[in-house]
Amino acid sequence: MRRREKIKDTLTCYLFIAPALLFFTLFIGGAILVNLFVLSFTRYNILNPPQFIGFQNFSDFFRDPMSGKIFYNTVKYAVILLTVHLIIGLLLALGVFGEKNKKLRYFYRTAIYFPSIVSTASVAIAWAYMYDKDYGVINYFLQKIGIINEGIPWLTSTKWSIPAVAIFSIWKFVGNNFLYYLVGLQNIPTSCYEAALIDGATPLQIFRYIILPLLTPTIFFVSTILLIGTMQMFDEPYLITHGGPGDSSRTIALYIYEKAFRYYDMGYASTIASVLFILLLILTILQFVMQKKWVIYEYE
């Protein structure tokens, strides 16, 4: 009887996700397959029919001096954003979760999440003005409090372009990860906290031995989503620095866009996209394999 109910519940779940699954299969899964097995092996500029050239695009990719640069930039973004998002998102969630005043908790939750729903293009324009070396408010306040003596060239220096984009990305998207963490904290049974308090556990011990282990499924989910998102980073460098100065902040996704829609080299752009897809697939599979060693699912 229990097995029959389980099968019924599984079929019901698949029925609910069927429309989204069908959409993905037709418009995303199909496009991925065409990109991997057709366009990547062609010379295609939209104006003329695709011309099969075998592995020439892949050979050009590994000889392209830009390949190493854009992959280095993208990995740099991923390391910075993964680390900072995971830590700041968790700290914000812990702070809001511990707030006893319901009105304040609602205010903090709204304020932290609000930037995530604002149009990236609109706030990027504002941040570009804020980053201005001579008239930007960021340099103004940093000078006022004595951290710097002269304005930082956020958008015109190869040294500061990636930090500038990363800071904007953290402000814009940390609310998503904060919300995931907050939900994860709320799903931890209150009996766990009560038992720890009865045993005389300190707040640090509660975090170390209860919250952190039981939050590992959320941490795994957030880290996986962040890895995929940061490796496909496009909006922030495109809108803030346009990939510059030079190529200092250009990412893989931005390079694909430029090759495809600025130079109309669709075949080569498809090859880069295929390499990125395969890389992300390998990294995601590794994460799912490794999560068996540290993620705790059964705790009730």
C-alpha cells in the first residue's frame, strides 16, 4: 500500500513539472544539442548557410590568445563571488533569523532582498556614476573616512575592474542567497535548539554543531547555483565595464556574445559555449559526487 502511494505521489509530482519540463526539452535542451553537435562544427555567420568544418573551431579556440584570459577572468569572478556570497548571505540570514521583532525582521528581509528584483540595467547605470573616480559617491565617502587619499579608478584600471564588478554583483544578488539560507534556517526543527539550550550549549556551539551541519543541504544548493551563475556571468561586466579596460573584466559569456552578435561568428561562439557547457557539467557532477561526504539530509 505504501509503495502504491509513493508511486502515485511521484507521478503527481511529474505531472506538475511536465509543462516546464516540456518547455525545457523543446526550447533549451534542443538548443543545447544543436549547439553541441551541429553549430560547433560549422562556419556560420547568419547570412549564409552553415558550412561544416569539422574540429577547426575547437582548434582555433585552443590557439586563441583570448581563451586563457577570459577563462582566468571568469574563474576569478567565480572564486570571489562564491566565497563572499556564501559567507555574507549566511551572516545576513543568521542576523535576520535571530531578530525577535517581527516588524524589523520583515523590514530587514525586504531591504536585503529588494536589490535582487530591481532591473540590473537600471541600477548598473547608477553604480557606474557612483564608481566615478572624481565625482562618485563611493570615492567621496572613502576619502571622508580616511580609507583612501585619492579616488580609486574603479572602471578605468585593470587592477580595480574585477573588484568593481564583484562588489556590484554582491550588492545586487546577495539577497537571493540570503533568502535560501533564511528558509533553510527556518526548516531546522526547533527541538534541536531547545535540546542544545537545555544541555547548556553556547551560541557558538549551537552554530557549529547544530546550525552548520543541518544547513549543509542549503549550502550545497546555494554553492551549486552560484557556481553555475558566476561561470555564466554576463550582465554585470557588460553593463558596468563593457569587459574593459582592455580585456581585464571580460568573461566567457560576454566573449560568446561579442563573437556571435558583434562579429557574427556563430560557429566559433557555439564552440566556446560548448566548452563552457562541458566544463560546467563536469564541475556540477563533481559537486554532486562530493556532496555525499559532507551534506546531511536525514536529521529528524
